[in-house]
Amino acid sequence: MRKRQRTNKRINESTNKRINESTTEFVVTLGGGVGFVYSSMNCWRSCTPLRLFAILLLCVGIATASTETEQINAAIQRAIALEAKKDFTSAIYIYRGLYIQHPHRADLLMRLESALSRAGRHDEVAVLFRQRLSSVPNDNNARLRLGIALFELGQIDSAAASWEPLLQKATNTHPFAIIADRYRKRNLDKRAEQTYRRARIALQDTKLFARELAELAERRAHYPDAVREYLIWIRQNPQYRAHVEARLRDMAQNGDQHAEVFGLLSSPKDQTDLSLLIEYALPAGFVAQTLDLLLSPNAPTDNNWNYLFRIAHYALDNENPTTAIAAYRAICDRADRSDHLARAQLGLGKAYQLANRPAEAQNHYSDLITRHPNRAEADEARFLVGIILRDHHNDAGGAQQAFQNLIQTHRRSTWRYKALFALAEGHLQADNTDKTRLIYHQIIAERATASEATEARFRLAELHFLSDQIDQAQTLLDAVLKTDVNRDIINDTIALSALLQEGQRADATLLSAYASACLKLRQKDQNGALHAFETLHRAHPQSFLADRLLDHQAKIYTDQKRYPQALQTYRKLIATQPHSPLSPAAHIAQGAIYDKYLGQYYDAQKIYETLLVNYPTSLEADIARERLRSLRQKIQTLEKTKEAG
């Protein structure tokens, strides 16, 4: 007995010595990264054979679990690769097998659901999540996805019933957002709106989902509701002001209910409100009303100059001289900077010119030139004085002198070259083609690579055409077409070149007679030109020039205030040449006569609406839309006046 004890003692000492020499620690790592360190002094010396066997079994289990995890991950990667190849059937087979073996792993359930959904097998997804909810009834994610599967199957009410418990217990916006988004994608806008509004009530926040509600209302053409929600959203997110401004402009141009929307915007409290008002009100036709608001005592006063100028410019560009005059006068009365005053005086002159009050326009231009002789606005004013003298007072000599005065400032501004072109036109009207030609060459020499040189070359070609020098004209036009400096001139060049080529091919004699008539028109011999155009059209009613001949006649009739003849000629052009590029413009001209000169707003409205039906993609269609908005305002005012009377 004692011998056996001594033997065991020697064995233990020998074993401990070998362990201490070879290792000091043994680390066992369990799943989840939890590790246990077995010190050689703490463990091996105290290990009985039974404990040592347990440790070895644990190590084997850990190794087996690690291998199993690696196998699962490898299977998942194979399934992902199959999904990428659109082999959903094989991927689903792998995911389903893994999920059956490991039903506690939610990630496998989600991967299986995703593959089934991508394969369009939503009925199986519904079954899958119903089974999940039967075992885990509080799994909100499963309930949400069950609703989505039912929704994709077209079972809208069943989906809503599945989502209802989520919405009842929701403590944040997430479930409302997901569910409403599903409704929106199916164009179920009413349900989406109800979901968003329910979120506001449930979460006690009336500002939630303002942008989404605004977009829904806009899509349903409920523009006042859309604007209300956009106003809520912009208060929370002022950095998106540009986006809201763009939406307001679109509603103004393409929507209705303008009066109600304008009412919502007509009490601006700060610069953001004022900016939104301007962006909507101007294209919606509330130009005068917006100016009144801006000049009222309660309007925000910071940086109003830009808004006043915008209103004035918009009114001027849209041929509303009354409002333009009022706006520019307001600026002149308040201006304390020379640049503001110069811009306002120039605009005031233009507004009076538009209102056919040339004497007052000229007075403002002259005052501007006297006060600010070296500003760019003064150069433009000098040019416009020349235009007034030429076109309103028929003072050709005075006009030429005004243009010369501008040219002699030797400032290489845009207005210098406009004056040179106008001076050349004056020489052409006086039948002095040599001086006209010299000026064009001067412009080419000074602005060899600029757009003015391109225009001068085109004008030289046009001069050759008017002089019946067709070959020289075509040579110059070909040279101009090799450049792309001035888009407008290039378009005119293409049109004239096509006319010359077609005329030489079809009837060179008719082309020559047409050039002679055009020269009469350029030289202000309206009666001689009108007679020539009428004669040519009677002789050649179906020629390649038929639409041009009618268009020239109608324009001369309009200049001579012979509006019935002008309207009749435009109607003839549209009826006989419906595919002519001049037909949409003929509609615009007719509408302008009815609106501006005859005050027949309903007839003008009908003309513009006809244009939008017959030529919806033409450039003139945009002009018609703008004018229709203005006309509707006039018609409403007229109807209110009738009701009051």
C-alpha cells in the first residue's frame, strides 16, 4: 500500500513537472466569445481523471459547434450567390433547410422571406409568417412583413388588419412610415394620408409627415392642402426652401385654386414667407396684389429691394405696364443707392414705353443719362432714346444721331453694338446700302470671334438677299453655319438658307420678287410691301412662300390697326397652312389682338386653348399658358364687375 502511494506521488510530481515545463495556461473558448483560462497550477494538479475527461468532452463540443457555424455561413454564402444569379428556387431550398434546422435564428427567417418575395412567392411568405406568429405572437417584425406579403397579394384589407396592432402600439413613426409608403406605391393615396394623419394623433405631433402629406395632396390636385403642409415642413426644414419654391411655381403654372392658395401665402411674416409668396404669386397672375402686399406697412422690410425689382421686371416682361410703373416708382421713391435708382429709372422708362407713352419714357431716359452718365444703364437709355425717335416720332435723323452719341462713348458694351446695328438699319431704310455694309464690316473687325460678328455676317447675307444677290447671300450663310457662337442667329441663318435653296429649286423668279417686297417692308414702305405680298399670294396661293406671304400681310394689318383684316388673314394662314411653323405664332398673334387691342378676353382665351390642343409641344404653347393665366384674372375681374353692376 505504501509502495503504491509512493509510486503515485512520483507519477504526479513527474506529470506536474512536464506540464510546468511545456505550458502554463490552457484557454477554453465557448460560443459567444466567452473564455475560461485554466492555469496549470490551478487545474492540472487538482484534476482527477473524471474532471479531465469532462474538459476534453467540452473541447470536442466547442470544436463541433465551430464547424457547424462555419458550415451554416458557407451555405448562406452559396444561397446569396444563387440569388445574385436570379436562381431563387435553389436559394430558397438552402434557406428553408437551414431555417428548419435552426428555427431560433431570425436572420435565416428574414433571408428566406427575402428570397421568396423576390421570387414573387408572396403566398408562401404569408404562410411562413403566420407560422412564426403562432409560436411568437409578439414578433412585430413578423406581423409587419405578413402585412406586406398580403399587400403584395392584393389582399389590402387583410394587410391592414395585420398592421393594425402595430399601429395601435406604435411609439415612434417607423411603422406608420413603412405602411403609408406601401400605400403610396400602390397609389392608395387616401389610405396613405389616413395613416400619416393617424400618426399625428397617436404620437401627439401635428407636424409629422408634413412633406409626405403635401406631396399626396399635390398629386391629388388638392393644392391648398398641399401648400398648408409645405408651410409646416419648411418651418421645420428651412434648408429645403428651394424645393418648396419649385413646387409652388409648378402649382402656379399647372394647377388651379389660385385664389385660395394666394390667400394662404398672403400674410408673410419673414423673408422665407415672402420668398414663397413671390415664387407662387407672380406666375399665378397675382402681380399687382403682391406689390400691394409688399408695400403695406406690415410687410417684412429686410432686403425688399430684390422682391420689388422682381415684381417690376416680371410685370414688364409680361406686358403689364401699370404694375411695372407702380413698382419702379416705389423703388425710385425709396432708393438710397445709385445702382438701385439707375435700374429703377431705366425700368420706369421701359414701362412707359410699353404703355405707349413715349414722351414720358424719353424723359426718364434723359434724366438717367444726366444723373448717371457713365453707368451701363445710361448706355441702354441712349439706345432706347434712339428707338423712340425712330419708331414713335419718325425722326430718322434724330435717331441716327442718338445712336452715334452712344457709339462715340467708345465703350465696348453690348449697347454700342446694338447701336451700330440700329445705325446700319437706319442706313438701309434710307436706301444707303453701302454705309450699311461698312458698318457690318466694322462690327466684324472689332468683334471677330464674338457673337456680334456672327450676327453681322448674317446681316450681310440678308443684305445680299434683299439686293437679289442670291449666290453671294448663300456663300455667306454657309460660312455662318460653320460657327455656333450665336444660337438665335444660327436658327435665322438656317431658315434663310433653306428659303434660298428652296426658292432657287422651285421658282427663282418668285424668290426674287419676294426679296424685293421684303426690302420695301424694311424701308418702312408698308403700303408698297402690302400690295406686293397680296399680289404674290394671289398669283401663287400654294407656293413655298404662301405662309410667309400671309404672315407678312397680317403683321402689316396689325401695325396699321386694321385688326379685322389681320384676324382674317391669320385665320386663313392657319386654315390653309396648318403644318407651317408660322401657324402656332399666328394663334399667339390672334390672341394678342383680341386681348390687347379689342378687349375680347373670351375670344383670346379660346384662341390660346385651341393652340394648346393643336400644337401642345410648340414653343408658343408655353407663351399661351402664361397668357391664359393672365386672361383668367381679367375674366374673373370682368365677371365680378358685371355681378356688382
